[in-house]
Amino acid sequence: KITFILVFVIFNSYLCDMLRGYRYRIYPTQEQIILINKHLGCVRWLYNYALDKKISAYQKDKINISRFDLQAELPILKKQKDTKWLAEVNSQSLQAQGKSLILLIINFDNFSRINDAHGPIGGDSCLQQMAALLNSRTQGSDYVARWSGDEFLLLLRDFKRSAIDNYAAELCKVIADHTFRLPSGDTINLTASIGFSFYPLPLLGGQVIGWETSVNLADIALHQVKKRGGDGVANITFDEQLDAFEFEQTNNIDQQLSVLQANGLADIKVWMR
């Protein structure tokens, strides 16, 4: 009899907990449902991609691909996805109209100190806030993409070339004046270096040069800002009569650029805040 009473009390307590949990159940909102489905879709895609890569590699060469090898490929895949549409841009039409897409690479200055002082969660929070800040400075047709660990690619689709210097300088100031809030409640101010270029390049026959060259030139310009301590903007200018064939070989752009600078056919324009 005592055992029966004890079992009844335990069962009744468990049943009350179930009813209480059911009564105060929380349903996700429509936005949360969409977010959950996106995360599940990403996980499913990554699992299928990794499984396919491992099976293909083993069947072809009897090689077992490690998890670290697969992780190393993900940033490359992200870049390919983010820039796939650039290959479809009609550069000849843009060149004929005297227009260009403007590619800006934005890189945090001394970002490693954020991760060292506040951990990866603090660093990720700053990156998310930077993405939001860049999106707030764009128009509907513009594009923002995470380019590498602490680097972003900003693409301006319908923008006057004559206005880009002021835009880039203003963007540099906006980033420096922005207060980044960390999950711990602390606040921090950061600066960034910016390099920009045009696609197609404003050269004779510039439409024959791929967008990758424009990105490389923007990256070279950015590193000129880094050499001067960061917190500035740079771009590479060319002589109006320079022919695009100078950049047909993309393996040694730095060397080609040095030769052009020595001959007065190219220059790196740097603005420090």
C-alpha cells in the first residue's frame, strides 16, 4: 500500500510538471522558424558536401580527407558563391557607357588584439556590427560580402567614379567614429584600412581584364595603407593611354605595377585620416 502511494505521488508530480510545461509552452515566431530552417538547411548542405567530397576522394585516389581539409575549403566556396555573378557582368557594355563597378576591400586594423582581449565571441560581434554598418552605407543595388577573417568586400554597382574618393574617405571616418559594443557590455573603437579599384579597369581595352585583377589591385592599395599605420584609403591610378594588356598576366601584378610606377604610368594614391 505504501509503495502504491509512493508511485502515485511520483506519477502525479510528473504529470503536473508535464501539464505545467504544456500550459506555458513557447512557440517560435515566423522569423525564428525561418532562421531555424536556414540553419538546418546549411547544416544539411555542409553534411552532404563533406560526405560527397570524402566519398569521391576515396573512390578516385583512395584518400581520406580530414575534417580540417574540408574546413579549409569553406572560405573558398563562400568567395566563389559571393562573386559568381561578377563573371556575368557585361564589362564591354559598362566600358562603352564609361561606367564601372567599384570594388572596395575593407580590413580592420590590428583586429587580432580584439580576439586576444575579448575572445572570438567579441571578435565575431565586431564583425557582425561592421557588416551592419557597411550595409547601412549602401544602396539597394550594392553588395557587401565577408571576404576573409577580418575583411569585407563592398561592391558599388551604380556609383559615379568622381564621387568615390569622398565616399571612401567618409566611410573610413564613419568606421573610426562608430562605437562597437561587445557582448560583455564593454565598448571599443576600431579603425579600418580601405583599398578600392574599378571593374572594368579604366584602361584601353580594360573590358578584357577579369574582375579578379581589380580585386588584386584593391588589395595592393589596401596594403599601402597598412604600411602607413592603417586608418586610411588608397587606390591605384593609371595613365589614360595605358593599355590593358599590361595586366593580362595576373601572376605577378605587384612586379608589373612596380615597373609601371617606375615609368610614370601608374601611381598609388593614399589618403590617411
